[in-house]
Amino acid sequence: MAAVLHSAPKISTNEGVREGLGNALGSLLVTSREEHGEILFHVERDGLEDALRMLRDEHDYQQLMEIAGVDYPDRVERFEVVYMLLSLTINHRIMVKVTAAEDQPVPTVTTLWPNAGWLEREVFDMYGVVFDGNTDLRRILTDYGFEGHPFRKDFPLTGYQELRYSEEQRRVVYEPVELAQELRQFDFMSPWEGADYVLPGDEKVAEHPAAPPVSEPKTTEKPSDTGAGAKTDEEAAEKISEAAPAEEEGGQDAPAPKPTQDRPKRAAREGKTTDTKKATEPKAEKSAAPRKRTPKPKGEE
């Protein structure tokens, strides 16, 4: 079989890519960096479509692989929209991102890649980012009438509504979330370091300042405090209980008891196992011949 040759390299490097693409983007570029073997370009939000068009047409990043959202609630522009591009020509990937707020729409890139319509709907559904120019911006992952955007950091873990099937109404009903107990927050602390707060049950120890601190180890001043010594060794050497019966008889185990009754041998069965009736019938026992009686000598009769 002949080897198939392809113009794209099997392994591509980031050498010179960041500088070259950064110069090509020019004023559209805000910052760029390389982390974990990947190159990321932060571009102006209003120039997003022009930047991606340049990367597609002039630098051979033909495919839009994914659009992802990130939420940073502490920032003024809390959202980041990340575009992941793939070049089939040079077998290389880059990421382009823009920032946005709840009231700042991001230009749509459906004019460049038709598959961006579904990807933008996912980011809109999960984060609430609005894409200006998307003519079909609807929820795509959540249910009808869903409130909020579940990938936001301030969205509650239990949500706002829960659904169930009602036997009375014969349909699915939506109700406010009601928890049987409050959501528990687990503290996965190291058992060797301990907690920085008072654990349940240690309140009494904390109330008495005379109690020794937990951090100070308790030491023994003399051997008698530990319970050790010659007197303790003598008491341990004495036998507390009597010897076992087997030891008194010489260390041998008692013989097994004799059986109380013997079970008579069962007569062999006739027939094959496939024939249940014949197999369960016992064999006819042969009539025993009469035993000859030995005449007793005279004088004993």
C-alpha cells in the first residue's frame, strides 16, 4: 500500500506564531500570551469579526472548532467568549477571546462559519451572553421556561425550579425548589493538621482555660504514671483463670463422641435418572434363605 503524503506536518510548533499573528492583527489585538503549549489572542470586541476573517482567509485557520464561555463575577466585564480555531494546512490551533458584560452584546460570527449559530446559542443559554446578529438566538440545552443561566458562578447549585410528573394532573409540573435539608458544605481538611475552628463536642474544652492546649503533648514525669513497673509485671505473670480441661489432661484433645444411632443403608434405585418414576422406585429386595438351625447338644435342651 502506497504511503499517503499530506502537506500538513504531523507535529507543529508555536515558534514564531505568536509574533507573526500578533503583527498581522495590529490594532485589533489587546494582549497575547502562550500558556500550557497554547497561544491565546485577546482582541477588541468590536473588531472580532474582522480579526477572525483575517485569520481564516489570510493565515489558513479554516475551521471554528468550538466557542466556550468563562465567567469572572468580580470583573466589570465578567464574561469571556473564547473561539478555538484549527488550521488544516499547518496542523495548528489557536484561541481568540473577547470580553463582554451582561448588557454588552458580542458580534456574531455566523457570517464566517454557519456552525457558529449552535455554538453561540450554547453560550447564550449557559451564560446569558447576547450575540448581535444571530437571527436564531434561543435556548438550546435547558428546558422550556428555564430561569437563569446555570454556568454563571452566582447561579445556585440547586437551581430555582424543579420539575416532576404529577399523577393528578397527568403532566409535568414546575415547582419552586424545596430542600429537605440545607445544602451541606464539607470541609476536606487534613486529619493531621486539624481544623482552625472548634469542632462539635469540643465546646466544653474551649470553655475551661485550665485545660491543657491540644497542641501541647501530654508527658509523664515518672514510670508509675504510665502504669509500668515491676509490680505490674508480676501481676501480669500470674494466671488469672484456671487451665483449660485439655491442658489438665495432658494437652490432648478429647475424643469425638460416638454416634447415637446408625442410619440403615438405603437400597439402590432402579432406572435412569431421566426416568423419574423408575429412578425413585427402590429395588426389590431378595428374600433371604431360611437359616439352618444348629441342633443343640443333649443336656442343654
